[in-house]
Amino acid sequence: MLDRHFYDRPVLAVARDLLGVTVRHGPVALRVTEVEAYGGTDDPASHARRGPTPRSRVMFGPPGHAYVYFVYGMHWCFNVVCGPEGTAAAVLIRAGSVCPPRPERDITGLDAPARSGSAGRVDLPGAAGPGAPRIEPNVDGPPPSGPGLPGWASGPGRFARALGVDGGYTGADLTGPGPLSIHRGTPIDDTAVGHGPRVGIRVGTDLPYRLWLLGEASVSRARSVRPR
DNA sequence: TCAATGATAGGCT
DNA sequence: GCCTATCATTGAC
């Protein structure tokens, strides 16, 4: 399991090294294929840009903890706090592939986190309102693609759903004995890493803070931007 | 291309 | 305390 020293580094270095790792939640294991870095109060696209707020406070805390937020009224996004405490940097996990890739074996496992109740949850004020929906992976009909297929954890909302995490996991220690942890994967060569602008944001789009594994089918495809 | 859907945070009274 | 724009997205059409 990756320890605190792994996360206690500059956000871009952590983002780069999170590619290829395995995120585990109970029986679910997802290999990270795409990430985005959000760096502190100088990043106009970061939730921490205005300083600590009830929502962003966990970003200012120690590295190696989860930051899971609710967006667009229906989706959860899973982040990993990194960098020295106080820098408020985090890495958004945008996509992953089911690991090991044995769909017929993973289907049964995906229900387990939702059934495990409050284990691993950390109730922090501001993490999510009591009315926010609890995530229920694999119970609301067929996804765009089934477990084990490339689209199952493609996109931050789908990744969080496939993993089975929601706002209750904000503040969870990823380096401790809890059910949520991250493990080193096979080494990734620099030639296998693509980088470019982050997506889904309106500011800070000039920064090449999105990193992905080249050739991975689960990586987000560019989407036409809706003008306002 | 666009609607769904609700938390968040700033601005104002 | 209230109002409003915005939002690190997704799936249906």
C-alpha cells in the first residue's frame, strides 16, 4: 500500500505516479488510467482557490486522504489529497479499468461496498449534505458498458460509482487500515503517458494538468464544449 | 445538443 | 437569511 510519503510530494509528481496504481475498496479494484492535478490556491480551477471552506477544508489537510465531492446534482468525484499539508493540492481520478479484467468475477463483487454500511465512512461537516444520495454501484440498471468493459469506470462520476465511494468517504485515510486504499502497480514508462489540458472546467484550461495512459480505452475522449 | 439535479459560495438585504 | 450563478458530469435524444 502506498504510504504518506508517496502523497507528500508536488501534486504533478503524485499525479504522474498515480497512473497505473490500483485503488481498492473492499472487493473492488480499479487500475487508474487518467488523472487531473489541482494545485492549491493559485489554481483558478481548484476548489481550494478561495481558501478553506466547509467543502474544501480537507484539501488543506494532510496528504493521503480522500476528498469526495458532489457535483452537478448527481455525480461524485474521487480525489486524493497530496502535497505538504496546507498546500491544498489534490489529484482527481478521472478513469480506471477494472482489475483484474475478469468481468464475470467482478460483477458480484461490485455490490459489496454498498452493502457494507458505514464502514470506512468519515462524517465531516461539509463533506456532503444529509440529503445527498448515497452511491449504489451496479444497482441502477445497465451502465453504458458492463463491469470489466472499458466504459465502466470511464469518467470521474463513473469511476466513483464503480468504486463505491461517495461524500461519506471524504477525509478517509488512504494510508491506514480502512477499506479504501491505493496500491502500487506495474511501473509506467514516460513514453506511455499522455498529457494535456484538463476538461470540464472554464478557467485554468491552459495548464497541462491532465495525465493519462496512452492507448487505454477507458481514458476520457475529448467532448465538444457547450457554449454559454 | 441539451436537460437533469442539488450542493456550494458569493453577493446582497 | 435569501437569491442567484456556477459547477472538476453524464446519459438520452
